[in-house]
Amino acid sequence: MEHKIKYLFLLLILGFQGCDYFEMRGFVAAYETVDERFDQSIKWNESHPFKTISIYSEDYKIYAMGDAHLGTADNLNIFLHSAKNDHALAAVMVGDMSTGSVENYQFLQQNIPDPDSLLTFQLVGNHDLYFHGWLQFYKMFGSGIYYFTVKTPSAKDLYICLDSGGGTLGEKQFEWLNKLLQNHRNKYRHCVIFSHVNIFRIRNTLSANPYPGEVMALAQLCLEYNISMVINGHDHIQNVEQFGPTTFITMDALQDGLDNAGYTIISNVGNRLSYKNVNFN
């Protein structure tokens, strides 16, 4: 019995070291599989068409953030206020907005703006899956795997949102992404992929680490299909890597109380897509 207690204590320590928030569920029960979430997301997509945002200018901005871990929403409200004042087309939230609990999701929903004031797109992070959090996510936001397009007078741009909350895209989602790029990438000027778990790891954690083989396959897809940017969260520390034509951006966390809290602005001016990392300090 003594050995079992020591072993559990060691797991708790490792869990705290691997992630800023530790949830016992990660050790005692499995999440829904990524393939199960994929099936539900695709079913949702069948009755909810992907959004096309049509504008009369070539220039536009999309705001992106992640890892707010909402308990308070001071930084989130600043982010949303800035996006509205900057006339952003949309705000993309790349996951870990909640801890998965019903109460936390309700708090998140209370702080999401009305689509008429700012269009938002939500992705699933690993924390959003705790406490059967996928059920809450699906109930409030629907699909976790989808895309939206921006249509300007001269071109269309493709923005793909993926579910990597469990650390992997899974076979079904990867095949969906591959077919989407294979069949439609040539119709679009720019292509940006959003996901929670970052491909290039800059700190060691035990939570939701991507599989090396999948990382290599994703990097190959980005190279083959000329992906403009891949934007992630999860690590809480800003990092930028260039691999072929693709800029891989890991954003700072938006969580209240962090010295390095921040977000990212994606801008298209003419035919040029660029990004700016904004730090609150």
C-alpha cells in the first residue's frame, strides 16, 4: 500500500510539472478518442455549412489567441475589445479556454461576443477535454474540425481549424486534411492552419505531446501544399520557426496574471500575408 501511495504521489508531481493545471481525470480515465470527436464534428458539418466571409477590400485582419484558462477574463476582454476596435474579420481561439467543467464552459460562453459584433471560431485544447469537456464543447460550439474562407475582390484564402486536443490528429482527421488540401488548396491564395498542440516543442511537458511520425507527415503536407502559416498554442511561450514556405507560430498564453500574456494578429495587405505577435507587457 505504501508503494502505491508513493507511486501516486510521483504521478501527481509529474503532472504538475507537465502542465500548469493538473486534472486527475487525465490519469484515471480516457478522453473520447480523436476519431470519435472527428465523426461527431463531420456529422455537425453536414448540417452547418462552412463559413465564407466576403469583403470589399483586399486588406483584412484576423486575431488569434489561446490558453486563456478562464477563471477570470481580463486579458480575454482586452483581446476581444482590441479585435473589435481594429475591425478584425474574426477571432480564432485555439483551445485551452476552459478546464472542461460545466461551470467553466458556462463562464466561457458568457464571455464570447455575439457573432454580429465579432465572429469567433473555437478549437479544442487538451484542457477543454477534461471532465468530459468535449460534451460541453460540442453542445455549445459544435464541430471542432472545420474550415472557413475569406473572399476578397481578387482571391480567396483558406483557414483550417483542427482538433489536436489529445495530442494527435488521428488517422481520420489527417486523411480529411490531406484530401482537403489535395482537392482544394489550388483554389486559394493563402492557407493557414490553426490547431492547439504546437508542432515544434520548446518546453518539455507530459501533456498532449504530438507523435514524431505525425509531425513529420504534417511538415511534409505544409511543404507540398505551400501552407502559409501554422498557428498553435499549448506551450504558453511564444516561438516562431520557418520550415520551407511555412511559418510555424506558437503563441503566448492569454491567461490572466502571466508576465508574457499575448496574442497574434494575422494581416493580409494586398497579396501579402503577415503576422504580428502582441505582448501585453
